[in-house]
Amino acid sequence: DAGVTQSPTHLIKTRGQHVTLRCSPISGHKSVSWYQQVLGQGPQFIFQYYEKEERGRGNFPDRFSARQFPNYSSELNVNALLLGDSALYLCASKSTGVEETQYFGPGTRLLVL
Amino acid sequence: DAKTTQPTSMDCAEGRAANLPCNHSTISGNEYVYWYRQIHSQGPQYIIHGLKNNETNEMASLIITEDRKSSTLILPHATLRDTAVYYCIVRPFRTYKYIFGTGTRLKVLA
């Protein structure tokens, strides 16, 4: 079975540009979450979407936005990129039920110059 | 949200058991303990989770103390491929958000 997939794997942008990252969840999973991981730190929660609705947002500026499509795939958009946005961006999909284990994708490494 | 405390780093000899501790003294009764590991900037890999009882799967065992204020992840026979950062996470009931700490950097030595 395919796990969570993300694209692209690597990306280089310059300050002020916009970026779109994509995620496809595990088949049957309806929830997708996004995390940012800066070098040397643990992942930080950005968003969660369930059934195309935003269910939670972390402490990130409005430059960060996301959406979920009818097939449950998701996009993370970041506008007006800053050097500090350079990070590994992780997508996780979640099974339903009480125990709700999240499974992470390989991530997209974004470098902002 | 319950916080977790883990040692920054640990070493373990190959073939020996690796015991990774986690303190979560503010855990509530309906909060699960999850363990993930991350190998060299790949995505975090799910290992195991539990609520009250000890759990075992093909990767590891999870021992949760009776008062649930701490837990230990046990890799029974560590290999070089188990070298990774291990994260202990307490997930609040019916929430979506994992709060990661800095984890324990486990180095398995040949």
C-alpha cells in the first residue's frame, strides 16, 4: 500500500516568492495535517484538514494557508517567503477512530534564498 | 497540552536492548502516548502507542508506569539502522495536533 506522498521533494525559492506544496494521503484517510520542521528542532504543527474543512491551525502567520480537495489530497501555500521559512515541510494523514494514528510523508525540503 | 521530557541523547551497543525514557507527568487520563522516530531528516516513522497498558509490536515495546507519568520505549535488539531521533508525544483526546519536543538522539554503536 502506498504511504503518504509529497511533492516536490526539494524546492529552492527566493525571498518574496510564493510556494505550493502538495500531499496525497494514504488511501482511505480523510484527514491531513501539515508540519514545519526547522533544522535541529521537532516538527511544529501548522494546519489540520478533515473532510475539506480546517479543523486546527498552529501559531503561524496568515502567509501560510492550505486547502483540501474532494479526493482528500491537500496543498500548503506560503506567500511572501522569508529566509526563516526554509525548512522540511511534512504532511501527515490520519486514520479515523479513537486512536487516530498519524502517518507522515517524506517531506518537502524548502530552501529560501 | 501535556508536555514531555526526554534525554537529549543516548548510546546503545548493537544487539543490546535500547531503553528510551519519557516523562509526561501532566498527562490526563484520556491522553495517549505515541512514539515516533526520524531517521536523518526523513518523515517521522510511527513506532507504537498506548494509553494505560503495556504494548508490543514488531518494532518495539512500550512500558507505561501505573500512574502514567512516564513511559519507556524498548527496542529489544538494537541495530545500526535504529540510529535516529526518537520522539515521545502525548496526544490530547480528540485533537489533531501532535506537539513534538526535541526528542532523544539514539546512536547505536557497532
